[in-house]
Amino acid sequence: MKIEGWESIALNLTLQKLRMTEQKVKAHELAHKIAGGELAGPVKYKYKRGPDGKLYIVGGEVPLRLKKGKTPEETIEIARKVKRAALAPLDPSPQDRAVAMKATAMEMQARLEMMLKEKDQGQNPKREENDQKSISIFA
């Protein structure tokens, strides 16, 4: 069955839009994956069947592991890397921005821990360097 006229134009526009969306999603998720390195999980895509019967990528996600490091310095590096990965695409989504905010909060908490540790060591020079204080600044 051959489609002619306006139906053919509408079909071609729909397929072109699906192909463009697929390219955009792939680039977006690849940016997360590359910037996240070892902290990025596998890319998961969401598909939609087009009017031509083929599957097209219309969404996706890359999980980023925001974890506390062994030291506040390591936590800061992890948080910075997750933030860079979350904001790596040209058009970060609201979810991407939320992840970046969580990473920023984790970095701030690690910096506070470092400051408290330095202050405490200045007052108690005999204290072991491996002693870590954990403080929660968020309710």
C-alpha cells in the first residue's frame, strides 16, 4: 500500500522527528556516561514504536553513584565528578539538576567535616588522624 499526498508528508515528518529525538537522547546519555566514568552505570533507553514499525529511542537514563568516600577529600572528588556528569549534557533535565544539587550538598558536608576535623586537631594534637567525625547538617 503506497501512501500519497499529505499522509506521506505527515509520516515522513513523524519519522524524522523520531530519528532526531533518538540522536538527541543518545548524545545526552553518552555525555553522562563519559563524564561519570566509573561512577556511571549502564545506559538504559526507553523505546517507542514508530509508524513504520521500527523502535526508536525516545528517552534514557544513566545511573550515577553518589557515594561517600573514605575521607572527606575523597568524598569531595566523588561529589564533583557526579556533579560534572549530571550537568554534562548541553540540556540538563530537571532530574539531572537535582542530582547535581545532591552532589553539591554532599561536597559541602564533606568540606564542613574537613573544617571540623582541622579545628579539632588544632585543639587536640594527640588525636588520631584516622578518627572521623560524621555530622549531618541536613534535617
